[in-house]
Amino acid sequence: MLSVAVIGSGPSGVYTAQALLQQSLVPDVRVQVLDRLPTPYGLVRYGVAPDHEKIKSLQNSLRAVLEDERVTFVGNVGVGGADGVSPARLAELYHAVVYCVGASADRALAVPGEGLPGSYSATRFVSWYSAHPDIGADSFARDALAARSAVVIGVGNVAVDVARILARGAGELRRTDVPRAALRALEESRVREVHIVGRRGPSQARFTTKELRELGALPGARVVVDPTELALDPAYAAPDGLPGALPLPAVVRRNLEVLRGWSVGGGVGAAGDMPGSADAGRRIRLRFFLRPVELLERGGRVAGVRFARTAPDGAGGVRDTGRYEDVEAQLVLRAVGYRGVELPGLPFDPVRATVPHAAGRVLRGGVPSPGEYVAGWIKRGPTGVIGSNRSCAKETVASLLADAAGLTRRTAADDPLAVLREWGLRPVEWAGWLSIERAEAELGRSLGRGPVKIPDWAGLLAAARDENG
């Protein structure tokens, strides 16, 4: 039997487990999927916006893998760090360990004022309204949403997600699994203007057309695009591609078409600005060719962002023009990308923020380390969409299976879970997760809603221990 531990129960981890189950080279495989959290699904649970129900439904296919009799979910088990199991000790329990720990840190802007109150990473905001237990239920409820104007720096799907949540009426979120404290704070939010700002042009923005169009479908919100900023982008004037250059990708052409419609038609959402609505007057401004250089301060907290005006440099990048613009904002959310975090006991490339590897085999001193593998963002960096993790996982599993004959000659624990308990850990197994699901469904029923997420460690662990429901 080949005993494998997969560290992380998000898409990359579950796709790794699935690839191990579907292969035929090694007939007897047992997989334990370990996660620091007592809940499975990773970013599908804690990173997908609550109003994106179709994407969240991906949990159903992940669930089918985790419920396979050859797979064991082991939550509430950290790896690395003072309270976690070290990679060296994990290697004592399994023939192979595949690390699928993602890229949990956000990239900094590295500008003055970034640490002011009112300045946050978009990932923190997403984790808050997604009920991640590390964040806490009230972290944004106190004063962040008292802002009149918010600036979201970045032009990818995360930036569009957080802007949409800020501009969406809280009543529409009541049917989702947003936790109580977050829903209450969003109901009381004073944010009426949201700026989404990128340092380059619209043809280089990273959002998908579907995400972009959703902004224009928000009832009571108005999307505003400056036609002069769009015109700075050479691709905007030549939507079929510049002479002598490759044709524009289809997604870029579609995005430009949407933006062109907003700049000409005034950008009114599905219901326009509705007088008398609790959400009347909310505006989303899409801005381009602005590079943040400083967060401005007033009264000890963020009061705005100073941007340098940029322009195309003719080589695919931008140059500063020497002109500046200040945008008022009492809330700033940076959405400029993710970064991998070093896991104590594993090698780490600080430049790429990934674990050095060869086709998924972890490299120590440039040499493959027997039994250690990586998949997902910690392997290739924070690129691609959720489905990109399938091919990434398959490559790693192919390497693992090629090594299987040697791996199975190593000693592995007969019952790794029992050993983890002997080491003082309190794993949450699948029955514990099902108990959490029941508790969240009951919480929702008590509030007249569908399932509502439990946002704190104590609540999750208490629900997990009540396995008899």
C-alpha cells in the first residue's frame, strides 16, 4: 500500500488526491488530506465571493473526492511552525507528502502610509466576509465601513469582487452564507463611492468579462468610466489589434467592449440610481493609468491616495508623466496579488516565493528530496484559475507514481491519525466537518436564512466536537 499525505484541502490538494485515486499504476493507495483549519475546501470556502454561487458549488465535486473511502480528511492539524507538525515528522508517518499550501500572503504596495488605519489587504477583507476564523467577526465592523469613499488598488478579479461587495446592497447578501457580523456591518456601511484603480490600461487588466459585467448589473449602483483614460490605451482605439501586432485576446476585446459601452452610455447599472433606495447614489469608478505613490493621512488614518499619472511606454509597460492626482478615500484595499509563505522545514525560494521543485519533486540543495512533493500555488506561484490546479496536480502525481517503488520500501505508520493524537493534536475528521455543516444550517434557520458560516475558531471546534448532532 502507498500511504500519501496531502497538505491542504483546497482545489490543488483535492485535485492531487483525485489524481492519486484515478491512476492505475499503484492499485492500493490511501490518502489523508490534512488541513490547518477544521473545515475543507480552502479558497473555495474562504476566497470565493458569497454571491458567486456557481463557483462555490465547486465544493460538491471536491466533496465527492473527500468522501471516497480511500481518502481521510484530517482537519485542525497545522504543519510547520511552533504548533504544527514539522515536515520531518510527517515524513515518518507517510510514504510521501504533497504540500498544497497555496500562497496565503498578499503583496504589499511598498508606499508611504500603507500601514495607516483604514489601509488593508483585499485578502483580509475577503476573509472577513467569508468568515475565515483567523480574521475575527468584527474586524471590519468598527470603523472601516464608516468610510464615504473606498479605493481598491488592482484590476483583477479580486479587486472587482471586493468592489462589488462594497457596492452591493446588503439585502441581496442576506440569502448567502455571509456571517452575521459581516452582514450587519455591510448593512450599516456608509461607503457610497468605490474606485477601482490600475497603473496600466484596460487592455492589460486581469479581470474576466463576466466579473466586469456583474458590476453593471448591481441594482442601484452606477459604473463610471472616464473615456479620456480609455483613449490612452492604444488597444482601445484599435480593438481588433494594432497593425503588425498579434490580434487582441478575446477576453480583452470583450472587456474593451463593455468599458466602451459604459463610457458612452453613462454606465448606469440595471436599476440606475434609484431615489429612496438604501443604496441610492453608490458609484463604482474604474480608473486606469494611475500608479499609487503614497497613502495620505488625516487625523491619524487614511484620508486618500496620491497617484502618479502614467502613460503607455510603447513596449507594453507604462512610464510616469510627472503629473499626480489625489483621490479621497477613508478605506483603501490593495488587491495586487498573492505571495507564497515559507513553511518551516521546507526549502523556499524567497524571490519566487515558491518551494524549489522539479516537476513537483521538492529540491533540497538542488537534489530531489525522496517522498516530498508540491502542487498548486506554492509550486508554480499564484497564477491561473481554479481549474489550472488539475494539470498541476497531475504532473506532481505522475512524478510521485514514478517514484512509488522506492517510496513503498520506506517505513510508514500503520495509523497516522493515532500517532497525531499521541503527539497532542486533536484532528477534526469528516464526521466533525459534517457536524459543522449541521450547525451552520441550524444557525441559518434560526436567522431565517440559508446556512450561515460560523466565523470563529471556538465556534467551529465546538460544533465539530458535537458529532452526534
